[in-house]
Amino acid sequence: MTRLSQIHTYPLKSAGGFDSVRADIGARGIVGDRRWMVVDPDGTFLTGRTLPGMVRLQARVVGDELVLTLGDARCVVPRPTPSGPRMTVTVWDDAVAALVATDGGWLAARLGVACRLVYMDDTLRRPVDLDYAISDDITSFADGFPVLLISEASLADLNSRLREPVTMAHFRPNLVASGCAAFAEDDWQQIRIGTAEFALVKPCSRCIFTTVDPQTGARTPDGEPLATLAGYRRSAGGVMFGQNLLVTRPGHVGVSDAITVLR
């Protein structure tokens, strides 16, 4: 039987996240996922593509605070109130008015660039690409969709082709499936997990970020695992690994829940 084997939440875009055994699913995906983001002074999003060391940051939400750690250094950032100052920030082609958070320059000092920390509150609505939307679908500061799913078998297939195996953390999925064939998720269109339902609307195109070691923040000199993926997972849309999901029914999911393919 196909089941949910892992749940990953990334409060801060491009930073390390945390695992859980249960999660609430809202319209934007896992509640609390990628609601925080680092931007340059002009509001353009910053990620591990250009700042690979960002993956070494660890982020957790505790109550109304974002807790950031890097080694022994720690920073606690209060969640800004809806009446606080906002700035226009861009994620790819999307521009939204995010709340500005105050971290006292902690991030800039550790990332080595001028930057600001912003937060997406519940009043901010960022629509998904209308080419893939089913209804009035929205997402967080994720690249484009609320949820990313990959199966364990797909990663095992990739690792069977690599000299050095990689972990699921290289691909930063929210949900991981077990008990199915490699790339079975490519054929799913609608699934139920726990009390939540999802539509699988687009394969996930992969980029240089997959070559960043999630532990060290260093890029692999041989361009792996992207180089191997490009050899057998390339399509007209790019190098594909994993599936992007829309939330069609909010609910709750838990590790070991059955994944029922509805369509």
C-alpha cells in the first residue's frame, strides 16, 4: 500500500526545515510552510541558488516567533503584526506586499549580503500560475505551488545511477510517498491523504539548487545529482523530479496515512 512516509516543513524559503509526524494542510499547503523569505534591499527574493549557504540556516516557528539558528548562533524574530510596515517583494514574476520583520541584521551578517526578512500574513494572497489553477488557488513564498511530493522509489531510482547517493533533502519536498513504484507519482492526478485532497498539476522542474549539499551549503563539483537527472528525466519543460500539488480539500495528514489515488 502506498503511504505517506515523511512530512517536511520549511518556514523560511531556502533554509533548513523540520520533520513532523502530522501536519495541517491549508490552501497554501502545510500550515506555516515558506511564509518567511529573505529579500535584497529592493525586495527581490534571495535563495540557495545564488546563496547556497542559506541551506545551513535552520528555521522553526515557535508560537508567534521564527527561531533561526546557524551553528551556535541563534536569532528569535517576532512575527510582524498585520498593521506593520510592508514592502513590495518579488518571487519570480509575482509581486506582493509582504510584512517587514526585524532581525537586527542577524541574517545579513551571516549571509554576507544586504538583505531583509519578510513575512506573508493571511491577508496576502499570491495566486498560482493561472495555466495550472483549478479555482482561486494560492500559494506561499514557495517557487510556484503549495505542495511538492516525491516518492522514496523515485529517489532510490536516481541513487542507483549515482556514484554518491543523495538524500531527499536535496529536493526539499513537503510530502514523501512510500510503497509505490519509481515515478508512480507522475501518473497521479488526484490523491487523498488523511482528510486532505490534492490535485497533481505539474511536474517539478529542477535547477542548480539540487547540487547544493543541504548539510554543508557547498555545491557539488560534478553538478550531481542534476547532471544524472538530466540524462533521463529531461522533457520540454526542463529536468523533472517530483510533482507539484494544489490543495483541493484542506485537512490533516499524518505519517503512515494511506495515499489513495482518486484519479
